Amino acid sequence: MSQNAPAADDIKFAYWVPNVSGGLVVSKIEQRTDWSLEYNQKLARTAEAAGFEYALSQIRFTAGYGAQYQHESVSFSQALLHATEKLKVIAAILPGPWHPAVVAKQLATIDHISNGRIAINVVSGWFKDEFTSIGEPWLEHDERYRRSNEFIRAIRGIWTEDDFTFKGDFYRFNNYTLSPKPVQKPHPEIFQGGSSRAARDNAASVSDWYFTNGNTVDNLKSQIDDIRAKAAQNNHSVRIGVNAFVIARDTEEEARAVLDDIVRHAHVEAVQAFGHAAKEAGKASPEGEGNWAKSTFEDLVQYNDGFRTNLIGTPLQIAQRIVALKAIGVDLVLAGFLHFIEEVEYFGKKVLPLVRELEREREAQPA
């Protein structure tokens, strides 16, 4: 049992699985991170020992912004589960290329093999070329989320009901019974991300978890308050995960120097191409904004705005900021690192114990 194992109400930690090449920054800076299976299995064991509860595998079908090579998410997630004992791995899925019946069957089997340690992240999709290059229709922004809504309702029904019948615009089932059902009850956890109105409304109605890009505490709070209010109207509850790129060093000066170095060595053409594609996708939403609407060049060097969460500094500074995130309703921090194995280990030794200590101190304070 890890000394950093959380209590039920403690903030939880996940890490991005580097199952794509190029690491988690669009930069030419040297990274002691590798996309191979051997490296990732060692990282999974390191993260598990450090106190991380979740790992999120990425889904890519085409190369983009430095990610020339990509391992498929579901099969790679299963390989990580074989290498660990407690870690839960979240496999990213794209509705369109995947049908909910296939995913439900696939993940139910993995759930049995891993004794209940698989989860799913439903990615509605934002990169048009990724769909058109493999012959998949490209839907308008809100239609993609409407499909994801049906996808989640369908997969949940398959996992929890016998003789499941569903008549949607995208998916149809007629008295379908999946056997065996997953080990986890009522079903494996369902994650979903996005920042648009459609993404938040979807999370507030059907998802177990909502992932949002990195942001300031004030901006995150307004998002979280909005989602939780919508969820309450739907008699639904949803937990919140936030993306963060962690640079923990013994001094703040060292940490800031690493950030400066990452940005100074940014792959300029790749960052600009990603920024253009991402912002064009956001403009297609009815409100004209998406995940990256207000992202600067520096923000886009970490492609989910991880720098904006500001988990950059000493272990104490980072721990204090994590507890501040918890105070506004964040349930999980999804972390990326420059040199994954060594920095995950450092985080587990230096940062996580301080987070737990600060959580206990806050709990002891009178209401």
C-alpha cells in the first residue's frame, strides 16, 4: 500500500500516458521520455508506487504537432494493466471509428482480465483531418457531442442492462445482452472532456467525469460551478479533472528556468499548425469558442494548456496550488511531465505527501 494512498475525499492524481512520440510538449527540448512499451510499463509501475490512481492513454490516428508515432490506446492500456496491480487506466475512444457495442465488449473483457481497472475517455474529436483521412464522416461541432451523448448512453446501457434497446440517430440496439458484464459496478468509469457549451452540457447529463484544459483558478471555478449547476438540474453528478503540466524543482527559479527552456525550444511550425487547427475547430461551435480559444503561443506549447494551471515551482508551492484547486471543486489533477519517470517519482516523494498534509490541516479547521 502506497504511503500516498488517498482517503475517499482526497484529490486524486492521473498522468498522461506517453503512448505517442514527442512527449507532452511541442518542443525540441531534450526529453527523457519515451513512447515505447518498455518505458511505459516502467512508468506505470513508478506512478502506481508514487500514489497515482489513474493513467490516461491518448488516441491518435494520424501524426500531428510532433507526435509522429502513436500506439493505439485500448491495446496499450491493457499492456499497462498487465504491468501493474492497482493503477486504473483510462483508454481514450473516438466515437465514429469505434462502435459502442465493440467498445463495450472490449472493455468488459479487459475489466475482467484486470479485475476492474479499466475506464474510458470519450473524445468527441476536434481534428477534422484525423477523421477524413481514415474515411470517417466529419460532423458539425454540436453534432459530434450529440453523437458522444448517444455513445455514452448506449455503452452504459449495454454494461448495465439485459435486452438493451436504444433508438438514437447515430446508434440503434435491439434487445442486445452483453455477457459477461464488466466487473466494476455499476460500470467502468466514463470520462469526457471539452470546454464548449455542448461539452459541458454533455458532461452535466451523462458523464461520470469531466476533463477540462488547464486554466487559472478563477476561470476553472466558473466552469465547475456552471457544470455542477447544470448537473443538479439533471439530477446528475459529475466529478472534475483538470489538466496540468507539472514542473516541480527544489527552487522556483529552477522550475521557471525549465519552463523558459521548453518554450524557447518550441517547435514553432508545429505549435502554430496545432493552434490554427484547434482554434478553427473552436470557432465551429455555436458560441465560437473551444478549448483553446484564449490560448497564447506559450500555452499551446503544452497542447492542453497545462502551463496555465501553474503547477510550476517548489513542492510546497505546487501542493498549495493543488489544494486550492480542490477548494474550488477539482477532484483530480491530470498531470504531464517533461522527463516522466524521474519526475513522477519526485512528485510522489516530494509533492504528494505535502498535498495530503495540507488536506488534513484543512479538514481539522473549524467550519
